[in-house]
Amino acid sequence: MTKVAVVTGSSGQDGSYLCELLLKKNYKVLAYDRRSSREIFWRHNYLKITKKLNYRYFDLSDENSINKIFLENKVDEFYNLAAQSFVKSSFDTPVSTSDVTALGPLRILEAIKLYQPKVKFYQASSSEMFGDTKNLTQNENTKFYPRSPYAISKTFAHYAVINYRESYNLYACSGILFNHESPLRGEEFVTRKITKQLSEIYLGKRDFMELGNIYSKRDWGYAKDYVEAIWKMLNIKKPLDFVISTNKTTTIKKFIEICCQILNLPLGWRGKGLKEVGFNKKTGKVIIKINKNFYRPSEVNYLRGNFAKAKKLLNWKPKTDIYKLAALMLEYDLKN
């Protein structure tokens, strides 16, 4: 029998790659998004999967629209990737972020409990939950210290999953995914902003780019690798939570340098703090400036995930390093 999978946030980066993977595995995929994001088909078009998906509207803040999913469909696997997912925006809209990102997954869990308790449920947790961590690496047992309304909301949802799993014996699990990027990443996220705007500088379509804290360290992987781990989590005997990461860390500044190296842009740096700039060593032109408006009210300076549990129990490990990832993203941005 063909399995039926619900993917919420299907039009996002992870949702698109996950839909592609599930279609390859012969699932019937019900692709759910907010009505307002319905026109954002570019990722599905790029992956050539638009005609293979069954599109639906829903709203994480509306209990009735969530209940309707289970009243109208027999679901095998439910992947909740929908959220207000931009950390900086969560400081501007903390209440709506919490309603969607924290209470949305709770509404889904309650609907599963009431209508289809055999459904396997995946919740997209986030490395942002670790926040201001003092640990050199973070694993499934590391204490959370969220530093934004987004991260607080994700932490609430994470514990809701544990509670429903233990209280009602549901197959419910969370993937604590560290930063994962791709050519399909939204332009508001720093890696894609860097690859797109550096490509424009390289092509002579832009003079310079502005960034915030370039000394933040992140554990960056490839989204296409990470959705394989997501699928594996719902296809083992017992529901467990997993950290998905690369166990390597890179500063934003180093990522810029890698991109410039790939583009053959000779980059130099001078100045300190807000006055630090990156310049083209050949022309002397400033191409990178620091803008304090791009700093968060409370920064997360260091994240590095330990994926040992996923390696052991899911037989998963990342395949794509930061250099290959940057090259993939730059190749896409130069073409488009």
C-alpha cells in the first residue's frame, strides 16, 4: 500500500527537499502551506515536483484547519516543518511567532491523539534552542538556553512532543537540526544573502553588502543531506529525538572568505568592530560593511552539534562539507 505523508511548510527549503525525497520513495505527498505562501512555488518548480504533489491550505494557528487534515485523510507520517522561522523577525512579532511555532505543534499533537493516534509525527526542532550554551558541543542531553522568541517557541514545542510521546504513547519525535543551507535557502538567511550578494558583486550588479555579527560560529550542513535524517527518524522502531549536524563550526567571516575564494575575488579586511570592512584587494573597493541594524537583541555566538546518536542509530552522517555547500549555492546564484 502507498504510504500517505503530510508535509507542512512544504514550500520552504526543507519541505521542498523532503517532498522530493518522499516522492522518490513512492509516497503520496499532501503538501500543506499557509494560503499566503501558496504562490511561492519556485522551489518545487526548480525540483520539478509541482505536478506530483497534492496541494492543501492550512494554518498552524487554526485548530479547525489542523483537525480537518485528519478528518479528511488517512495519514501515515506527518512532518511538521511549518513555523515562523526567521529568528530576527521573532523579536518584532513575539506573540504571533509563539502562536504558530510553539502552539501550532501542540495543536497537531492533540489532533493526532484525538483522531489518528497511530500517525508517526516529526517535529522540526532547532539548534537555536541551545542558545547561550557553555558546552563545546551540543547533543540530545545538552541543556537548552533559548535566546529569542523563536527559540523559546521551538523549545516549548520540543517538550510538548516529549510529553505527548510519554503520556499517550504516540510515535512522536523531534529532530534538533543545526543550521542547514542550500541553493533553496531563503534570501533573508545569512548564508544565502552572502552567496547571492557576492555573486551580484562579482557580476558587477552590486557595489557592496552589509552584514551584522560576522564572528558568530555556526555548524552548517546541507539541507538535502538533512532531510534524509528526518525521514529515517520516522522509520525506526522507536520514536527518539536526534541532533542532526556536522560537528564542525565555521564563522560567518570564514564562510565569506570561502565564497570569495571560489569566486576568485581577492578579499582583504581592515578595521575593527562596526568599522571593519572587507575590500577587493585588486581594486581597493569596499565590498563588505558592518551594519549594527543586522545584530540581534541577544546574540547566539557559538553552536556545534554532536551527531553521534544519529550516526549510531540512524546510520546517518553528513555528506557535504562547507566548501562544497558554498560552491553549490554560488553556482545557483550565478546562474539565476
